[in-house]
Amino acid sequence: MTSTRAPAARPASRTPRQPASPGGRGRRWRGSPPLTLLAVALGVMMVGLDGTIVAVANPAIQSHLHASLAGIQWISNAYLLALAVSLIPAGKAGDRFGHKKVFLTGITGFAASSAAIGLSGSIAGSITLVIAFRALQGVFGAMLQPTALALLRRTFPPEKLNGAIGVWGAVIGASTAAGPIVGGLLVQHIGWEACFYVNVPVGAAALIMSLLVLKETPAAPASSFDIPGIAALSGALSALIFGLIKGPDYGWGSARTLGFLGAAALLGLLFILRESRARQPMLPLKLFRSASLSAGVVLVILLMFALFGAMFFMTFYLENVHGLSPIAAGVHLLPMTAMLIIGSPVAGTLISKIGPRLPITAGMAMAAAAMFGLSRLGATASPDDTIIWFVLLGLGLAPVMVGATNVIVGNAPAELAGVAGGLQSTAMQLGGAFGTAVLGAIMSARIDSLLPASWHAAHLPPLTATGYAQVKSAVSVGVAPVPAGTPTHAAAVITQISHATFTAGMHNAFLAGAAVALAGAGLALITRKGTGAAAAHAGI
């Protein structure tokens, strides 16, 4: 009897030891919340790093490729527009095929298109190719952000989601903070193309980490992609942004500008009608039954409107008006991103305890104050005068980013985590595109109203229509268009007029950004903490 029991006892004792094998340890790592957080943050780090590196590189790209202000805006806006158009479909793809698969595709494609951008500039020297590959980069970037949030939403319980989003935001803040410094070093010592090549090793590290630790989420293969809805949304966003960008050139009352804006409104209406009737809509409109979720979407748009506009103009202000090197300009932008690193985990903890309403309201108010402070800077101000306002802007950004993200993702059911992540990320990119387009238009209008009279009052040689367009293009990026051989006194006058006109335009743009952020502070009063359960209970 004893001998018959022994064989049964030995396999039973060996079975618990089998997971101790290397393969077993790998399975235990996969799906671990801390490692999942690290992997998705590393992947999205490329997007954060890319954004601020490109901001610092813009003056060098403009000079090397002889680009106009509109061309430089399209380097940013082609990426932002492609990103915004693709985010919700990418989130839907994650829900259907699995968020890990889409996330890995995004990492690979983002790194490859980054390399193509650098090559198109160094070999072809073509602004058109740079813009085209930036758009492709935006498509792959869209696969990263919503799937990252969906993976966090699926991995962390509701009571720990705020903390995870806070740490995630801090890691993104670290990459954003590193961007100006890394970008300045690369531009100054290698060339602007290196600002895109750097995404290749970062992408390789993110890909390896994600393959090892990410666990695939449940897929919903029965869901459709709603091709008519995607087409209507893509057309609406494209027409809107193109109309905003070209409005200053065409004239705001011109038939072409009104045509683009009218087409955007019509396609937007068609999108809403399609989504309200589709059996499986790309973006279920019932999500917006949650007033808090809707407010979170608008808050993200308003904050990024102000932030992207500030970043776009401040690099030209620091480098072209004050003559700082790209590295020095990056150092002056560092206080804002450093405060984001510090503030995001703190904001996550605070929002978990008291809810999002008060932190988001205070954050938007601080952002408004910072934008107003930046609007007071003139051509003769010290670059160091930006520091206090960048600190305030970073501290305001942190609770809004963490709180609004939780409000959007947390108030959606888990099965729509990818769509909710896409909605949050779309709001971010739309806000950024609106910021550069609308504030750029405000800047252009102010320059048009001041430059001709200032030029004439200084008794400078009259400008032809072509000559004025060239002068305005230079002044719009803070460059003084001083021809070679110009006498010293005349060169000083042109420089003074150019910088004063640029800062006057910047003043109006930042005042508009402050007003937008202040409106967001009022909107934040209707937000509440998201848990997902409330949304499911409401029938979303």
C-alpha cells in the first residue's frame, strides 16, 4: 500500500516547482502591472520625445530647407492631423484585434518613419517629403497612445488607475523634458535629422520590452470598423485644419477658406448622423451621455490648444529674437517639463483622494496665469523671465492631464477602453493642431496690421508685394530680414521693427491662449472621478 502511494506523491510535489523554469518566470512577468506600466510608458516616450525635439529643431529645419511659416506649421500639423484622424480608428483596432498587437505595430512603424524623415531631409532636401513622412509617423503614433491607456485600464483596478496614470504622465514628462536638451545637442553638434534618428534606438528598446512583458487583452473580432464613419471624420478634420492653416494666406472671408470650413462642418454633421445610426459605430455617441467624460474631452482640447501654441512660438522667440542656441533654448523650456515630471504622480495621488474637480480647476487657472505672463514678454525682456511662467504652466498641466485622462478613460466601460483612449488622445492632438493654427492666424493678423506702417514710419525702402511676403514670412518666425550689405543703422532699425512686430503678434496669441485656459477652469467644475462602473451602470 505504501509503494502504490509513492508514485502519486512524487508528481504532486514536482508540479508546483515547474513554473520556476525560465519560461514560467517569463509568464509571471507577462501582465505584471508595474512592468506593463513601464513598457507602455517606454513606447509612448517616443511620442513625447519627438514632440519637444521637433519644437527645438524647427528653426534649423526652416533655415536648412528654406521653409515658410506655413511650411513649418505643416511639419507640426501634418503629424498632428494624421495622429488626430487615426487615433480613434487605432483604438478601435486595439479593441478588435488586441491592444498589444496594435501597440507593437505602432512602435515599429513610428521608428521606421522617423528614420525616413531624417533621410528625406539629408538626402532629398525636400520639405514636401519631410511633411509626408511626418504624416505617416502620425499614423503609427496613433497606434501607441490609445492602446497604452487601454492596456493600463485593463491591467490596473479602478482604485489604482489614477496612480498608474500619474506615473505614466511623469515618464512622458521626463521624455518631454529630455527632448529640448537632447534636441539642442543633436541640432547643434550633428544636425536636425538626428532628432528623428534618435527614435530608432528608443523604438528598439520599447519593442523588446513590450514583447517580453505585455499581455494581450481580450479581442472583440465581431466589431466592425465603420468605414463611412472613418471617412467622414477624416475629411472633417482635414478640411478644418487645412482651412485654419491657409486662412491667413487666402483671407478669412475668401471663398476657398469658407469652402474648407463649410466642408468641415458638413462632414462633421455627416459623421454625427452616421455614428448615431450605425449598428457598430466607430465612436459610440452614447459615451457622451456622461457629462463628466464630455467635459474631460473639451478640457484636454483647451489645455493642449494653449500648450502647443506656447511651445511653437517660444522656440522662435528664444532662438531668433534672443539669439540663443538650440541647447540654451531647450534649457529654458526645461522648467515646464520638469514640473510635469514632479507634478504628475502628486496629482494622481491627490485626485485619488479628493477627486478631479478641484485639481483640474486649479491647474487650468495656473495655465491661464502662465499664458498671461508669457504674453507680457517683449523683445527686450530677458530669456530668464520665461522661467517662472514655464514653472507655473508645468504645474498647471500636470493635474489637468492626469485628471482629464481619468475622467475620460475611467468613465468608459472596459470593453471600450481602446476607443476611450483614442478619444482622449484625439482631443490632445486636436487641441495642439488648433493651437498652432489658430494662434498662428492671430499672430499673422497682428503682423499684417503693424508691419507695413512700422516699415513706412522708419523710412525704409518701399516693398513690392513679393518683397513684403518675404519680409512677413521672416518676421513671423522672429527673423530680422536684413539684406547683405545693409548699413549698420538701417540693419538695427530693421531688426528692431522685426522683433517688436513678432513679439506684438506673440502677445495677442498668448492672450488668446490665456482666455482659452481660463474658460477651461470654469468647465472643470462639472467633472467627477471616473470608475468605469458608473458608465456601465448608465448603459454606456
